[in-house]
Amino acid sequence: MNDSPGWASPGSAPSDGKETAIPRPSEPQDGSGPTGQWSPEQPPPGQWSPPSNPGSGPGTRPPAPGWGGGPQRQGWAGPPPAAKPGVIPLRPLSLGEILDGSVSALRAHWRTALGFSLAVSVITQIAVILMQRYLLPEPTSVDPNATGAEALRQATDSARSTLISLAPATLVTMIATLFTASIITVVISRSVLGRPTTLSDAWAEARPRILPLLGLTVLVPLIMAVIMAVGIGPGLLLGSEAGAALAFLGFAAACVAMLWLNVSFALAAPALMLERQSIVAALRRSAKLVRGAWWRTFGVLALTWLLTFLLTFLVSIPFGIIAVIVDGTDVSEFLNGTAPSFGWSFLIVTGIGEVIVSTLIYPFVAGVMALLYVDQRIRREALDLDLARAAGLPGYGAETPRS
């Protein structure tokens, strides 16, 4: 997308700490007199008087519209509405407009966005089901009556087994999210300009950025893992009560640092896709765009995560209940701590629920990220002017000054 007007990273943008061009008054048309000075021919002093009542006296002209006497023109009511060539108006966006823009883009390009997301979700869920059935070990049973060191050992074994079971599914889901995000980012960039797009066009633009996006997707969790290891490592090495307290404090500090970095790097993927940035440059670009708007960005992301959690809960719980009933699993197995053995019917029914959730969540979250990136660039770099020019809107020529 670097060849499209508006998406390239500006050389001297407000986010870079440089001032934008300030409009200056134009020169006089006749070339006489310096700009900004009064004319030498001034009225004599003391000749001005307050305006009289325009309705008094015969033959008086009616007041001009808009100056108190006549009806107000629409132009005096306020600034004109922002141009809207696509799914969002070209101005700083509110929270509702970001969320609505993501949904509107998916609705306008449902064949490309939701069709691709459905295909990716189906393939991902089939892979996860096969791994759960044939590759992953059986869950570790926990004795609810165990105490002391035995209870701690069982809890540790159960946590280790859970992590091992979740790792392959997490990796497959991460790859699926990566492919979906790459396509949806291109779709959003076209939707903002009001341009149609097909899956082949979106894939042609996204394909060269898949490997850098994969590197970014792997690098960010590695950074978080290093932060967590640095936070809890010293306390674990001590191994005493003081070490446990130190590990807890380190864990809390690591969580705060990870949250701050996750929000600061939230716009790295759109910057990498649309500006053709490298991985490190995309991280720096995201941190620069978020700087000064961290809490607002966090609020948008938090609401997005809350909405995805509610959607996942509303869909997964009914499918989970249906899966238990269809599979014939005894509910007592969940209560006495033994690991239940799930059959094909349970995996298939829950997999259908996961496909529905993934088909809707993957593109929605990617769309919110892309529009949040567009919003921050509009606020900091007057990207709305570049987008209006790229959309071919009248009145947005190359001479239009940046705000």
C-alpha cells in the first residue's frame, strides 16, 4: 500500500516533533504595500458611530441575512460535515465510529472478509481437533483430597499438562489470526477510501508482508516472555519465603510493563502492512503514534476485548452444554477432579462453536486495530487530507494546507 497516496509514513509529521506549515496571508493583488499593514488612506477620526436600528427610517435597506435581523443561513450554523467517501468520516473518530466502521467494512465486504475468515477458521479448528484427539497427552488427574506437598505436585503437573496442551492450539490460532489480520487490514484501507476490493486483490497486496508480519507476531510474545522471566526469575532462584514475595512483586511489575508495551505496540501490525515498515520500525512507529494517547488507546482495546469476550461466552457456553449432552459425558467427572474423556461428538460440536466465534472475532478485532491506526494518524498527521485526495474528493487538491 505504500504506492497509494496517504499511507506512506510522512517525513516530517507532527508525531515526529516538527511543526507543520502555517498558512500566511496572501500578497495584495496590485502588489502595492507590504502584507499585513493598514492602507494609508484611513477615515478621519471620530466619524464612526454605532450602527443604528436597521428598521428605523423610511427607505432603509433590510438587514442582511445572518446579521441579527434576518433568517440565519445554514453556513453560519457550524462547520460543514466531514467528507465520508467510505465507511468512516475523514476526521478524528469517536469510539463508536471506530467500532461501527469495523462492522460496516465487514458488512460491505462480507464475501472477502467473512468468507476468508470462515475458511481460515474451519481449517484452524480441524487442525486443533485432530491435535486434541491424536497428538496431545491426556489431562492430568488431580486428587481433591491431596494435601501439602502432594497437592502442590499435582497442581504443578496439571498446570504443565495444560500449558503443553494449549501450546499447539495457540500456535495454530496465532497463524490464523496473522493471515486474517493481513487481509482485513487491506480491506479496511480500501473501505476507508470507498474502493471495492476482491480477495485476490487483497491477497496480492498482503502476501509480500506475511513474513514480516509473522516475525512481528513472534517477536512481541518473546519480548513479553523475557519481561516475565526477568520479573519472577530472581524470586524463584531464592526459593524461600522472601523469594516467593519477591517473585510476586516481580510478577506484578512484569504485568504492568507487559500491559504498557502491548498497548504501545498495538498499531505495529497496521503500520507494517500499510506503510511497508520493517518489524523494528513498525514497533517504533506504533509507539510514536500511541504516545500521548495511551489511555485512549487502552480504552478502545479494553472495550474491544470485552466485546470479544462476551461474544465468545455467549456462543461457547451453549455449544459446550450441547456438546456434553450429545457426547454423553458424566457431569460428575468434572466435579470429582478426574479428567473426562471426550469423544468425537464433543470435539465436533465445540469446534462448530469455535468456528462461529473465530469467523466473527478475527476480522472485527483486525478492523478495529486498522481504524485505530487511521484515527491516530488523522489526529497527529492530518491523514484525512491525504485520504481525501486519494479518494478523489473535490476541493482537496495538492495545495490544501494541513491542519
